[in-house]
Amino acid sequence: MQALASVILPVFLVIGFGYVVRWRDLIRDEHVDGLMLFTQNFAIPCMLFVAIARLDLGASFEWRLLVSFYTGALVGFAAGVIGARLLFKRDWEDSIAIGFICLFSNSVLLGLPITERAYGAEALAPNYAIIALHSPICYAVGITAMEVVRNRGVGVAATAGRALTAMFRNALVIGIGLGFVVNLGGIPLPQVLDDALDLMVRAAIPAALFGLGGVLYRYRPDGDWRTIGFAVAVSLLLHPAIVWAMGRGLALEPGPFNSAVITAAMAPGVNAYVFANMYGRARRVAASSVLLGTALCALSGWVWLELLG
């Protein structure tokens, strides 16, 4: 119970505060949109830029960590697509969108603060290694699959071009890419810029969690409950279970193992709805899955933390 009280609940109280404030009309949707625009397009990209620029790449990018986490993510994507197609009789485009829900865990807004509260800021290097590849890999998989389905006969080059264009317009990917440039190039940052970036970093997670609460207020549990429950179960149970099995099988060190399992156990991220909205497919399922998954993650996250000890 200590993990629930000291690690999980503070994070969800901030989300709940944002939810209640929007529910009581103390702020409006346009205020929430402005806050999320700030966090998603500026503050969080700055945070990821700083994290990657300062990361010890050789020590953090442990192949067993990445293989464990992304095997679980890709199994989740495949399970989501196949389940939506065969169990719930969705068309292929809906099935890809539902697969993306199962693929994209909330690695930043939930994974980072919960890992930090559980194990300390010094334990976040494996999280950043996962996050550095998270948006590029997930969007590459989701966009490529959707473009293949939507553009049958267009050709591999055209499909790949559309996928790459969509992916590299993402502010998170841009921040991560610039961080790699600074890190690998050994480029020193002026102290005044470093200090300014640190101010942005401090604002990123609290503002994003508060804004997430406001965004979740809009999401009404609607659509096919069986499909929603299936997507949430894959995200909260199957993904971390695969990561746990892979990490144990590959003898992953305790620190990276904990980070991988916790990140995999997080609810579907808001990007699941962004992806569904981008293609106009399975939007109600995506929105409801984010809302229900985020609510249930308070309990499931505590269970995974207890299992990790």
C-alpha cells in the first residue's frame, strides 16, 4: 500500500485536479488546449532534448532493455490489430488504430513521474532510452501499417515518404533528434541556454499532468465496451507481462528491468487518440481507452510496483 500512497496517488491527484478544474468550468477547453500545446510542442520536447543531450548513450542504450520493451510493444500492436479484426469484426483501418492504442503506452506523462517517485531521478536513464525511440518506432509502425492499408497499389517509396514526413513533423521526435545531435557531436551548450532549458524541464511534467486531466474530461466512455476493455487489457496486462518475461529471459539488470516493466504497464498515451484522430478511425475507442486505461492504471501500476518489490 505504501507504493500506492507515495508513488501512484500524487501523480493521479495532479491529473484529477486538472479534471475537476475543467469539470467545474474554472478553465475552458481552449485553456486546456493551450496548456497541452505548450507541454507537447515545447516543454516536453525541451525535456527530452536535455535528457538525450546529457545521457550516457553507451551505458543507457542497453540492447536487452530495448529488445524487451519493444518486443512487448510490438506483440501488443499485433494483438490489438488481430483482436480488432477477428474478434470485433472491425475493418483494417480501424484495426490498425486499435493496434496503435495497444502499442503506445504513456511513457512520458505517467512512466517518468511514477518511475522517479518509486526509484529516484537517478533511475530514469533507462526510461529516457526507451522514450528516445518510443515516438519514432511507434509512429513508424502505426503510420506505415495505416498507409499500406490506405494506399494499396501506391508503391513502397510513396508510402515510406508519407510515413517519414508525418513522423518527423512530431515535436517530440524533433527534440529527441536534436538531443542526439548535441550528444554525439559533443556540442557544448551556453550556460544561459542550459539554465533556460532547465526551467522549461521543471514545468513540463506537472503542467502536462494537469493538462492531461483537462483533456480526459472531454473523453466520454463511449463506443464498443468490449473493444475498449480488450485494448486496455492488452496495454495494462499483456505488454508488461511480455516485457517481464523477456527481461527475465535476457537477464536484464534490475534498474533497466524495473523501468521497462513500469513503462510498459502504463495506460495508452494521448498519442493513441492523436493517431486515431489523424486518420479519423476508431476515435471513440481510442478516447475511451485512454480515459479508462488512465483511471485503471492507478491500480494496475500499484500492482506491478508491488510485484517488482
